[in-house]
Amino acid sequence: MTQQIPLIDVKAQYAPFIPQIKAAIDEVLENGQFVFGPNVTAFEEEAARYLGVRETIGVGNGTDAIVLVLNALEIAAGDEVICPAFTFYATAEAIARVGATPVFADIDPHTLNLDPERVAERVTSRTKAIMPVHLFGRPAPLAELAELGLPLIEDAAQAFGSPEIAGVGIASTFSFYPTKNLFGLGDGGLVATNDEGLAERIRMLRFHGSKAKRVFEYIGTNSRLDEIQAAALRIFLRELDGWTVLRREAAERYRELGLGDACEVPADEPGHVYHLFVSRSPQRDEIRAALTEAQIGSGDYYLPPLHLQPALRYLGYSEGDLPETERAAKENFSVPLWAGIIGEQQERVVATVRAALGVPA
């Protein structure tokens, strides 16, 4: 019987650490401090050192991380934030939640990240920030975007572990959803910044706008990274560099096996941590059908793209407004990749894709 190959095997990554995870959870239970406990403090310090920033603030999830940064920067109604439409909904949703207007710029068709030239065309007197997304683990062109002279808020949910991020933007936001490169055992998020004043405001905003639970200086929210998640994240953070090496080796193996003979595969770049291995083909649907038939997991992303989503219809975009975004949404597909996927599994994936398109072995 043919064995199924999942798109992402999260358990394969955390299974070797189950005894450590259980011991860490037992310690939390013995301590009895579940909110703002020692693991949260330690993880924030360890994450800051890893990312090379002065401050990190643990929060409830990646979406809250973006909202809290926007609130701390006082971005609100009447303001505009430029972002891609080829990304998960949370990027634009967070901008809309604070009352600001998401302004969509088209992407570079080869990197799938924001195209700085298209961003420059969207800048107005109301633009308060640019929000690049390090999509699928590939760093966005931060240096070029920074030349536009606006604050950068990096949506880095898919790129923890890349050395090319978190050093240019005013803040970077992360998600620890279980499929991410650095993942938790549920929801969790982080804000990273070198601006100590911004970090202090975000710490207050994540806890109802208060420093000490008695005096409330802002209208905030309740969004805290919990102690059990932090305990697990501390274990996984120590493994992240090794996992990144395995992801990069797996990506290179796909190229060596000839996946690029059948479709457009992502080129390797410094700092790419391969959250997903996303390729492109006009015959995407035929490829995915063949993979499904072979019991191989696959995915496709962001169709319809954000500018055509029903909830964002009020922004006034129409089909054809972002041609590269729309084409990428119709052509992209991901194949299995995680830290630890083996060569035989990848050989089967490549053989299936090539056969689906009639490319000789």
C-alpha cells in the first residue's frame, strides 16, 4: 500500500522532544504561574538575542502582534498602510481592524514579495507605513523598501530563523501557529523591535493598556503569550537553526531532483528559510490532482487574493488591478517540505509532478 506523504509533518519535528516538553509542562504545573511567568520572560530574552533586537514582547497570536504594533504607532482612521494582496488575510485584516486603509501593491512575479517600484506608486500623503510580508520564508526587499522613507512593519510570521529580517523595520511580527518554522503547541505570537518606547507601549497594550493592573493609560486588549507555550517555544528555539538547515537542504534537493524541469521553482536566496516550497505552473490544478491521486499532500495559496476578498470589497479593487498577484494566485502550489523530510519522499513527489506534465524521468 502506498504510504501517504503529508504537506507538513509537524509531529515528526516535535516527537523527539516530547519528554522535554512534558517535563517543562510539569514544571509549570508545579510552579502554578501560568500568565507572565518565568518561561515567558526567559523566552522573550532568548528570542531577542536570537533575532538581534533589543526587545521582544510575547502576545496571543500573530494577528494580535500586527494590531498591537499599529495601535502603538497610533495608526488609525484616515491613515493608509501599503501591503501585498498575495498574503494571508490577517495582514490586511489587522490594518482594517485599527480603522486604517490597506493599500495593495503588486508583487515581483519571481519572489512573490512586494515589488518596491509598485509600492512607490501607491505612496500618498496619507501613507503611514509599509507592511512587507516575508512570504513563504523568503525575505522581502527591505533595503529597497526602506529607501521610500516610511516606517516598515515586517509581517514575519513565516520567516522566524532568517538572519535577513528584523533589523530594518520599526517592528517585526511573528506567529507561532503549529505549522510555522518556529512553532508552539497552539496559538502564540511575538513583536520584535529596537525601539524601547514602542516596546513599552506594546507591553501595556497587550494587557489592557496598563503597567500594573490598577492604572490604565490606554484602551488596550488582552493578548498574552501563555507560560506553557513559552516553555515549549524555549525548547524549539534551541533546535531552530538545525531545522532551518534541514529545510534548506530539502529545498535544494527538490532543485537537484529536477522539479524545475516541470515548473518554476523558487530560486535560493540568502536568508530564505523555506516555510513552504512554493512553485508555479499554469497547469497547477493538474499537478495538484496528480499529487492527490498519489496520496501526496499539496497546497495552493491566496485565491482569491486579498483585494478580491468579499470582506475587503469596500476598498474598491477590481479583477485586473494587480495582475502579477492574480496570476500568482492561480498558478502557485506547494509540495511537501518540513525539517526531516527524506529523499525518497521527495523523489516520489518530483516523479509525480513530472509525470503529470509529461516530462520524461
